[in-house]
Amino acid sequence: MTLRRRIYYLIEASRPDNTGSRIFDTAMVVLIVANVLAVTLETVPDLDVAHGQLFLVFDRVSVAVFTVEYLARLWVAVEHPPVARHGAFLGRLRFAMGPYLLIDLLAIAPFYLSLFIPAADLRVLRVFRLLRMLKLARYSPGLNTLMRVLAEEWRALGGALIVMLGLLVVCSTIVFHLEHPVQPDAFASIPHAMWWGLATLTTVGYGDIVPVTVLGKIVGGAMMVFGLGMFAIPIGIIASAFSRDIHQRDFVISFGMVSGVPAFSHLGPVQIEQIVRRLQSRRLPAGSTVFTKGDPADAMYFILSGTVRVHLPGRAIELSAGEFFGEMALYRDAPRLVRVHCVTDCRLLRLAKDDFDRLSEDDIDFRHKIETAVRDRRAEQETEVAKDPRA
């Protein structure tokens, strides 16, 4: 493997099961958070006087690290198959125009602008150092999901925004005509009234401008009620879409894993869906034991992420994301014959034997298909053992 490809796997592939990639991602997240914290703390006069030089050195070191990271990502960009199809130069240029690389560039641009434009007072560029916080999007699946949700729901969010603006304009216009005769300074124009309308519809209520007429107060009360409902619509759209995206992704992954189990290969989509909906998520730290020899066989497990080690008689095997273990617990009442522990932090999906038994009781054909598949698998295993000269 070439050096460029090794660096690609380290900084671009972002594999959680790889120690080097995980350390790099963690270090970058810590550095980004520290930069945001430094930008805010250096605005405190006492801290700036006492530790101004330290803030300056930290900023220079951070810029150096972010610059090396930016150049390294450009260098390894051709390891991405879509980028490589456009050639080295054009591919890297297109890659540099992507949102993540643009954010990386903006994170270091203020420093280099201050070097090349010394005539201007560029202290205001310090504010743009907060753009480094956007680099967290690269390392946060949650932020990526949120951005994807906003892109998918832009029509619904745009419609809600139009309704909210329409309500704001209508209510502000009404209040302007009601209050302008008695408060010509506070409600000097409709735009002036819109400031009060925005504070009222969002239920913030600064209190710097208030209606004094009876009709103005009635309209203001109605605006508060409408605001509770209308301004909650975008929040509801984003929250429901965010939840739906997460559940859909987990469902697709779980469905694919369950359907890949040999014992479940004879089942139809409806039956596999019933199994998926009964899966329980478990997170286990590295070094923890899933079960040990002699434990009751009460569930089987699917690996969403991480690596586990199965200690078989005389040898041990490792299983990673997408694989499964402990399936024999569903078909027979017997203690565990092996020990399984987590080599890395793991996220597992657990199918309890009780849930499996309930499915079997509701559908006799379901259990028959499972038992047939298990017998076939045992026969294949016995045949492989018989053919193995080491057996």
C-alpha cells in the first residue's frame, strides 16, 4: 500500500474500527473545539492581557495543523474513485470546490489574509475563525444527517416560512393602523411594527414596544396564540424528518443484516420485518463480555459496528460489522458453548429468544422454515468438517 493510500485511509476513509483513524478524528475534534473556546476567551480583557501571547501561539499552531490537513486531503483526493475519474488536476479542483474543503479553506483563510493585506485593520477577521467550528460537520454523523434533512425538506420549510412571513406582515399592518395614531414614534411605519410583531409571534416579548389600545391588545393576544402554532411548524418538520431519517437508515441496515443470516434466508420480507422490529440495540465498551461459556442461551446478536472475538475450542475467530453470532440460542435450550467478548467498542442488535418464540407461535410456517434452514446448515458444516484433513 502506498503512502498516499495509507494517509487516505487515515484521514478520509474515517473508519471507526481503525485505531489510527479514530485517534485522528478525535484529535481534530478536540483541536476544533479548543479553537472555538480560544476565540471566545481571548475577548475577555483580563485573559487577553495575561495570556494573549499563548492565544497567539495556539492560533499559529492550529493554522499550521489545519493547513497540513487541507493540503493532505487535496493530495489524497485522487484515491476517491469519483475524483480519480476526472484526472489528477481537474479531479482535485472539483474536490476542492466541495463543501467540506471550502469550509477547511475558510478556517485558515483569515490568517493568510492578514499576512497578505497588512495595510488594513483585519482584527475583524478573528470573527471568521469561528468558521472552524463548521469543520465538526465532517466528524459528526448527526450534523450530516441534519444537513441532509434540511436539504430534503426545503420545500416544506419554505412553505412554512412563507406562511410565517405572511402572518407577520398582516398582523403588523393591522397593529400599525391601530396604534400609529396614539403611538406615532413606536409604530412609525409598518417595518417598525414588524419588529414588535416578530417579538410577539415568537413569544419573546421584549416589552420595548407594546400596544395601548384595546383593539391593539386583542390583536397582540391573538398573535401570541398564532405564534405558538405557526413558529412551531418548522421545528416539527425538522424533528420528524430527522427522526424518520435515522430510523429508516437503521431499519435498512438491520433488514440487510437479518436477511443475510443463513437461518433466515428462507423467510419472506414480511417475516424478516417482524424480526427487525423486535431487535434491541446494545452498546458495549471494548473488553466487555457479551456472554461466556455456560451462560443461558437467551438471544442472538447482530454486529452493527465494532469487532467481537469468539473463543471456540482450540481457536478464536473475530467477527466484525455485518456479521452475527449466537443464533443457535433460538433453536435449542442449552447453555452457551463458547465465550464472546468485544475487541473494540461495539454496537450490537439483540434478538431475544422470547421474541423469537412469540413469532413462531403466531406463524407455524415461520418456525418450520427456520428449523429446515438450521438442519441444512448443520449438514453443510458436518460435510465441511468431514472434508477437512485437519479434522
